[in-house]
Amino acid sequence: MTEQQIVFLRSALERAGIAFRCGEALSAHTSFRIGGPAAVFAMPASSGQLAECLRLCREADVRRYLLCKGSNILFADEGFDGAVIAVGEGMDSIRTEGTRIVAGAGASLSRVCLAARDAGLTGLEFAYGIPGGVGGAVYMNAGAYGGEMKDVVSRVHCLDEAGNPHWLLPEQLAFGYRTSCFEHSGWAVDEVEFTLRPGSREEIAAAMEDYLARRKTKQPLDKPSAGSAFKRPQGAFASALIDQCGLKGYQVGGAAISEKHAGFIVNLGGATCADVLAVADDVSRIVREKTGFVLEKEIRVVR
């Protein structure tokens, strides 16, 4: 960003009453604990403020990145020379309407699962324990244990690049394996409607606890990571291929393949973005050479 763009954006955000910081360390806002400073770090507390952030970035011709809980993101060591718009507090409401749950983009996905359980609504059990927020989960069509966001999302309220509101239905969301229409559209998720089914609270709770126990047993939840590092290749599992190649524990700098789950790259302390990418690239190359399978990164790299 130029100094002129920064001055314009700072002044405009101040006038709009939108909280922001300059030079904010992005490592403090991701589960990987990696990332340099953002030129501007905006924190809208409502849909209206989010729309204004989008409009201002467009007016100033400023690069911007929408950040939810930061659980699947790897920011560059140099940071982000633009505006990071963090959707969180103030946009995390959750309400139940019959068999539907409507949640703000900044709401924790696990909190939505708990709301469904308390209302006796089934369908979201698979998502309990998935780190991150509702906006990010829809953005990447998050899933686990045979379920995905596309199975339960009935519509999404979103904002286009000019801040104008729209409702998108499932057929417009272009859900695919770990992707959706939001990946390339530049639009922002504002609110998500989940349509579920009546069920037994006891059975829902039991399923959720089972999934959570599996995560705790199999995944390296005690170390910073961005979740699954690689997408599942057709006909195989990334973690099994990596393990088969003897790459558990493979390390570059402060980043390594987890000894507990080969599908995770963990930050052992002081890891850089360059360390993580070196591990990912080396592992992908070795797996391709030894098995013929091509591993694609699931982690979103933001430079």
C-alpha cells in the first residue's frame, strides 16, 4: 500500500467508527501462529461496518483479505501489504428458528453445533470440533467424517465487492471439495442459514462427543497448525501416503510433519511461512516420486 492509501483508509475507518490497527502482527490471528504485519487490520463489528470496509477498499483500490478465525491460513513472513478485514466479535450471533439455525460469519462453528444440540437438531454433528468460524467453513466447504457444509447450508447472506447485499442459494454457492463460489468471487460471507432435522438430544450429544474424542486421539491439537495440510487425493488418503513414505517428523526449521498425524504440518516453535512451505513442497515431491499421487495443499497461503 502507498502512504496515501493508508492515510485515506485510516481516516475513512475512523470516520465510520470502525476499529482498526496498523502493522498488526498476523501471527496473533491464526492457529498456525505465523505471519508478518498487516498494513491495515480492520475489525468490523456489524454487517454494515463490513460492507463499509469492502466499499472503502474498493474506492481506495486497496488489496484486502477477509479473515474469520484464521484456522486454515498461512500468512507470509513479510505480512500482507493491504487491508485484512477480520470478521469476529459483533458478527457472531446465533439464533434458532424452528429447524433452522442462522449464524453470523464470525460465530464459532463449534458454538453453532452446540446450539443445534441444545435445540434437538441433527445434521451438524460432524462439524463439532472443526476449528474456525462459520464464514471460513462456508468459504472452503469444510467437512469431516463424511459431512460437509454443502449438506446443511440452505442459503447464505453475503456482500459483494461494493458492499451490496445478496442471498445465495445452494445451487449458486458452487460447493466442491474444500471450495465454494467465495474462493474467487471476492464476496464476503455475512450470515449463514443451516437447515437441520429434529433428532434426539442424547444421540446428537453422543455423536458430537465421539467425533471430538476421535480428534483429540488422532490429531496434534497441542501444537499450532492449520489443520489438514493437504487435500485428499482421489483414491487415497494424504496422511497414509505421507506415512507410507516414512515422512512423519520430517522437519525444516520450526515446521514439521506431525508425529501423531501425518496429514498435519505443525509449528514446533518459531516456524516461518517459508519453513511450512518447504515442508509441504518437499513432502509433495517425495510422495509423488514414490507413489505417483499428487498432493495439493489444503492450507490457504496468503502473501
